[in-house]
Amino acid sequence: MITVGNQVSDMADVFPGWSCERPTSRTAIWIGQLQPHKTIYTVRVEYTEPLLPEGRSALYVQPLVEILNPKLKRRFGNAEGSLPHVYVAHPRTNRSGPFLCLFDDKKSQWTSEDLISNTTIPWTSNWLSCYESWLATGTWFGTGKHIQTESSGRNAISALMEHYNATTSHAALTRYAPPTT
């Protein structure tokens, strides 16, 4: 496992313009800018080193990625969803998203052995490129999963999920448990 300290050192070498905050010894938060095309985005990446990565879904150990500025726009009624490939809720935080969905956690596309500078940041840039194309065309050109039938139309479940939860992500809804009071 790559430690959070090693992630901090690597990010400082590869992305020296990004700021880094260490709220705890196991957590680092980076803020920096990416410009995949014409728009400059301010991105926040939060990573907490897992205590025991074994037996945890990749969803719990992945970095959380948010776009701080400009605010992501939605396209309500779009066949891809109002804002595709995001988690509105995430099991690791009580904050509301959207958090970018950058990989399929079922396929272990990201592990605590991966450097954030080699995976998360380039994948975020790719996500933003797909997002800009989606805003212009209404079609998501990136890879990934949508909750859709095999035909071109969305199924009734995904339409209801988007209407009530502003997402069609199963993970955002099935793995998130609201905090108990």
C-alpha cells in the first residue's frame, strides 16, 4: 500500500501547483486546476489512507473527487441522466456530492497501490473532457456503466432514481446509509 505521505510527496513532484492540506495524519486534500479543453476547473481530491484495505470495496478507499468551480451543470431529461457518472452521496462522507465516478469499483480499477498522480488526476481530466462533450452533444463518450436497458431508452428504475435522487448510480444509493441520530 502506498502511504498518504508517499502520495503527498508524489503529487508535489508531479503537480507542484496543487495545494495540499493534511487535516489528519492519514488524510490529504489537494486542490488544483485542470483544463481538458477550454474551461479551467478547480478540482478537490481527498484521500484517506485505509487502515485495513482488505475486505473493503474500492469505493471506500478511492480518492473522493469534486469539481469546486465552475459548478457542474445538469441536463434534466437527458438519456444519459441529468449528470452522468457521479455519486450524489458517497459512503465515506456525510457531505453531498456530486463526486466524480472515475472507475468501476467492482473491477478493482483503483487500489491503494496506485499513485493518485498516475490514475485519479488523469482520469479526472478525462472525465471533464467527456463532461464537456456531453454538455455540447447530450452524449457521454467515455466508458463506464449506466443504468439502462439494452435498448436506447432508460428503464423506469433509472428514471425514478434520477427524479428523486438526481443520480442513476446504484452505488450512490445502495451503499450509502444516512447517518443515524
